[in-house]
Amino acid sequence: MEKFSRLTSRCVIFPLANIDTDQIIPARFLKGTDKKGLGENLFYDWRYDQQGRPIPEVLLNRPEGKDAKILITGDNFGCGSSREHASWALADYGFRAVISSSFADIFRSNALKNGILPVVLAPFDLDRIMASLATHGDAELTIDLEAQIVTLPDGGRIGFDIDPFSKRCLLDGIDTLGYLLQREGAIAAFESSHPPRVQTRPA
């Protein structure tokens, strides 16, 4: 998993609440277990017409959208089913961060496991970011994970919270298993310092 420290990028804005996982990646694309290629089907029903042709007006189909690594959305992003394919599709498209005022718990967990930073901001701050980007055209946002700061095009700064464990994993570019493997020596030392348990048969 790629390390996440500081990200500066253009943004894609979907200012809609309750975007569920079936909108992120429709169920008909869940047959495979390979993460590669799922980005082509990200938000499929919004990006393509009934003949499967890309809709030119949709930012995700244009070069400036394909360069974006930050997605900004409305409240309760990632609700619905628990499919991890939603995070796979976002990551395969190229997104490294999603900014919203709230996330569904399972989606948030899946995003972190796949190297995507879910940034939770107050609705007021979310509106502030959208207004700033609208004013400054193709401007970029900067997300500094170490400092836990989002920097706006106008220089404004907004702090965000993240639990220390998730932050450490993203900074190191590891998942939960990778975190445990980093501490394999300490785990082995702990086990060796305790005598083996003797199993007794019941009388």
C-alpha cells in the first residue's frame, strides 16, 4: 500500500448526501475479486449513457477529472452495503482521499485498509471548501496527514481528526496485518517470556 503523508491535488465534487456503495460501484460489477480495472466502473450509472458511452459532461470522464486524487461529497458517504469493492474502485481510479461530513462506518474501515484517507469535516467547513474551489476554478487542495490540516486555495486551513492507529498505518503505507508484522519480533519476545500452558484433561 502506498504511503500517505501530504497530498496536493485537484478535486472532484459530488455535493450529494447518502451516496451509497451501489452508486459508487453497481452490484453487476462485483463478480470478480481483482481490484484492477474497477476504476473504469466507478460511478458507472452517472458516467455512462445507456449504450455504455462516456458522458462528456461528467468530470470523471474528462482529463482534469482523471488527474484528481481528492473526492469531495455530501453527508453519509459510502452508506448501503458493506462491499469492499467500493473502496477498490475509488483507489483504482486514483483517489487517495475523500472529504465528507460523515462516512458509513464499514466504508470508512474499508477505505483505510485500501490507502484512502476519509477526512471528516463539519458541514460548515465542507461548504467553505466547495465555495473556495468554485471561486478559484481549477485550484488544488492540500491535505497534510501528519499535521491533520486541509489547506484551501485561498490559504485557509481546516483541521481534522483521525485516530492514531489509522494515521500511523497510512503514514507507513501498511494495513492491519502489516502493522502486526512490523512488531513480529516484539510479539515473539512476549510469547517466549511466558511459559507454555499445560493442558490438563478433565477428570
